[in-house]
Amino acid sequence: MVNKRNTYLSFDQLIKYCLISPVGDILLRLLVSMCGRRFKALEHLVAIHCRLKDPDGMLQRYTELLTCISTPAMTRNERASAITAVLRLIAGESPEIVSKVYEITRSTLQADTSSKRLWFSTLMHFGEALLRNQDYGQLAHVVRELHSSCQLSDGSDNSTKGTYLLEVYALEIQVKNLHYWLIFVWYCCLILLLLGSVVG
């Protein structure tokens, strides 16, 4: 009887081998021919690297994807859908990887003046991810950056960016509510400790 268990590689091992060997470029060309567009192929490769828990490969392909997206041939909708798909994909990853992906995205979009709305919405998603991960230090910096993007040179709010301001204020309210809740819980714990020491 042939031991099939040792005869075949699992799918994950095969894909991992293909991605770390020269076959990876062949796989990219194959995906390009299947998808018809390079950015779609790179999007699939980012998903494969993410599934294989290969953050370095994922970041490398994502950087290539952002370079591909920055070309004038890409429409705003194609840019937004590609970036949104990757950001949804990495939502369950470690906070370090999520931060790296958002930082790469933010720096790339900030350099492109035609993608201001996409930059803003990406930064809003990053703020919400930081709120979920309870990274308040970095969240405060992101909220300040978002708010300053909606201000005039004299520091007052720009009334022409009303929708943006509403989104920033909503995020600020969530942060402040969380801070008040944490302070309330801290005071309750302090009172319970004091009552416990008085009773005990």
C-alpha cells in the first residue's frame, strides 16, 4: 500500500513554495492573465499571503498594489475597492500588521492629491481599528490629523468640509465616551477598594 500522506504536498505548502521561489513571478503572470488587470492579481496575492500568515510577503505585494493603483489609468472606484478589500482582509491580523498596512496606505495616498477622499476614509477606518484595539495614543494622533485636515490655515473649522467634520466629530465622541466610561469604572473600583478596606 502506498503511503499517500507523504506523497503529496498540501495546498498551503505548495502555494508557500510557489511564492518563495521563482515560481512566484510566474504565478503573478498567471493571475494577471486570468484577471486581466495587474492590480486584481496583486489583490489576490495579498489575500494568499495573508491566508498563509506571511506578513512580509503580504506587505511587499501590497506595496506593489499601491504603486499599481497610483497610475492615472486607475479610476477612483477601482482604487477605493482595491484598498478597501485589503483593509477588510487584514482586519483580523495582529495590531502591528494592521498599523503597518494603514501607514503604508496613508503615506501613499497622502502623496497623491487626487485621492484626498480616499486618504480621509482610510484614515477614518484606521482610527476605528485603533479604537477597537484600544491603542489610544496612536488614536489621538490620528484624530488630530483628521481634524487638522478639515481646518483652515487660521485653525478654524472649514465649513465646506462639513461631511468630513461630522465623521471626525463622531470618532472624537466615541473616544471621549470611552474615556469617560474608563474613568467611571476606575472611580467605581476605587470606591469599592475603599469600602472594602473600611469594612475589612
